[in-house]
Amino acid sequence: MANHINKISSPIVILADDLTGALDSSCTFSSNGYKTIVYCELPKNIEVIKKDLASNMNQVVVLNTETRNSTNKKIESMYDLLFSEYKWLFENSHPFKKVDSTGRGNIGFEINAILSKFHIPYAFVCLPYPELKRIQTMGIIKSEGNPIDHTQNNSKLPKDVRYQTEKSLEIQSGLKTRLVTQKEIDTDEKSLYTRLKSMIESNVKIICFDSLSRKDLNQIYNTTKKYFPKCLLVGSAGLTKSISESIAVRPYKPPKVNIQQNPFALISLSYHQTTKTHFTKLSDLKKISNITIDTDALQLDTSFNKEYKRVCSIIEDSIYSKTNIAIKQNKQPSLGTKNKSFTSKRLHKFLSIISTKLMSYDFYKTFILIGGDTANVVLKTASIRKIEAIEEILPGIILSLPLPENNVRFNIITKSGGFGSEDQISELISKLL
């Protein structure tokens, strides 16, 4: 991608492993005059993408592969499809692989699949997103200053949290992997280039970087772009921000959207502690009706239907009183409930029919969707297959619009589930009221 990023004849292509990641990794390009289209799922008719690009090549094309929690077999199948059906899209531009800034997912295996299918010699991986207080030092990913330990999800990792990013990628990919430390990044460009060149010559296939700041990310991107244009760049929205800041400004202007004083529905399936804190803060706001889904009630059809009627009644009362709403689940399902897969399917089904109910009234003009699962379910329910990323309202919180062919008219605001200060959602709401 680095070879072609400034050329009009070549779009910027991002492969994201979930929907909220697809949006937060691409939203900063629109302010530089790049039409940014996110495909919520891979189009069955690839002529749709070709038609879009024919009208405007200054685009960012974002494909949501939804592979973060996928098996190796499904990931392999996904990239077989991409390479066979979308080969024309990558002929003049390398893909950027967007991954989670905390290292969740089967990142190493996805990298291996892309390198193999797309015949790319090596990958550079930079996960940090300093604006969200996610950094990496000595291979340790930290969020809000707290080390993230993936050993509980991967017994093959050494107990020592140091170098965990490097070791995790090597185990997942089966490829020789090395770490560039903060000390090495702090050297001059020539020294960093020499270090990277030495690693590549010793047959290292994945090189991951520590990073503490925006300055570090910019240096990493500029060095790799200048000296290693054939590489696969892998990272979070932190790294795509460096890319968007380096490209030439284009004339495209995204649609103007007024998000103030429009009725909104805030929805989340996440039970992450950060999300719980956000909703606790919202409970004090009188202009929002809080609805809590009883997750345990969804296990049986009888209680499922009863819970649906209860929630619908609150929604109807909220619309009658012209009140915004916030919907969440009350807790993780009790230990006595059925397996997680069954519970997840029931919760998704419930959210789908509740979303249908919300949309049928055409009252709520903005849907705030927290977490990739939530966004996926709601947008699929509305048959929204592609959207345009408009702007980043707050770090990691993205405003987007369904394209006209979707025949729906509401604003979409998305946020990944597990980050943000305790006042972040309250700050967002203050911009809407």
C-alpha cells in the first residue's frame, strides 16, 4: 500500500476483523477528502465495488471479514475467497490489515494467510493506539496503564508477560517473529532501517513494534513506507491514523450530518467493566430511559416472549414521551444456563427483534452501537450492507451513514466495547442533547 497510497489510480484497502474496527480504522481518511466506504459483509456481487471505484478512485475501501473469533479453517476460507474474487482490487495496492489494539483474535494466523495468499514477503505489526491509552513496551500491551495478559486464553504462551506480542504472533502464525523495542525505535531513521533490514535478511517474517506515542507510530509508518514498500502493514486504528495524516488531501467532501437534538437509541450487548461504568454514569440523566435486558429470561421461549413484551412496552412509553433510550444486558448469564453459544444466539435474536421494533417507529434518528457484536446484529437486521464513515466524534467513536441504496434514514455511531474513560459516553451524549 505504501507504494500507491498517494496515487489517484489506486484505492486504499483495509481488511478489518470486526465491524467497529472497520469503522474506527478508516474514519480519519474522510477529513482528507477520501470517500470511505465500509462493507459490513463481503459483497456477493463484486461489481458493486467496481462501480463505486469507477466513479471515484480516491476511496478507502474497507472490507469487514468478521474473523476475530474465527477458527483457522474459516480464516483460511475467507482469504481464499478474497484472493480469488477480489484479486483485481489488490493488483495495484497492498491491503492494510486492521487488528485489535489489545491483541485479541487469531492475528498471527491471519497474517500468515495474507502473506501466503497475496504473495507478500513479510509483515510489520504495530498494535498501539496512544490516543486511547493503549501502548506497548517490551512486547507488553498496556491499556490505561494496565498490562494485558493473554496467557489465560493461550496456554502455550510463557508466563512471563514480556515479549508476549512477539511470542503470541509466532505461535499463531508458525512464522519467525521478532520485536523492535522502544529503545530501537528511539534511534535515528538509518539505525532503525538497518535493524529492520537485518531482521528481514535473517528470514524474519513478522516484525512487531513497541510504541508509546503518536510520534513513534508516525516514525514507524514513515520508515516502513520509505524502505519496505512491499510489506504488509498490520495494526490498530492508531497506525491507520498515521497513514491518513501522511496522504495528500483530496477534494471529496463527506455528507454533513447534524447529530444534535435528534432522538437516539444507545444499545450494547457488552458486559465489559468499562461499558458497565458508562451505563452507570448514564443512569443519572433524566433525558434517557434505561432498559436492562434480563439475559437469563432469554433461555426459554416463554420467558423470552415475556421479556420481549416488557421491553417493547418501555420502548413505546419512551417514544410516547419523546425520550431517548439506552438498552443493555443486565449481566453475564448465570452459571446454570445453557452453553455460551446458545445464550449468545438467543441474545442476538432478541436484539434483532428489538431493533426491528425500534426502527418500525421511525422515531430514533441516531443509533449508538457499542461493540462489534451489537453493531453487526443491528445493521444486519436493517439489511445495511455498506456504510460511509463520516468522522471521528471522539477518539474511537465514529459517526457514519447508511448509503442511499439501503433505504434507511438514521445516523450510526459506533464504539468498540472495552475502552474509554468513565465519562466518555457521557461526553458523547452531551454532544447529542
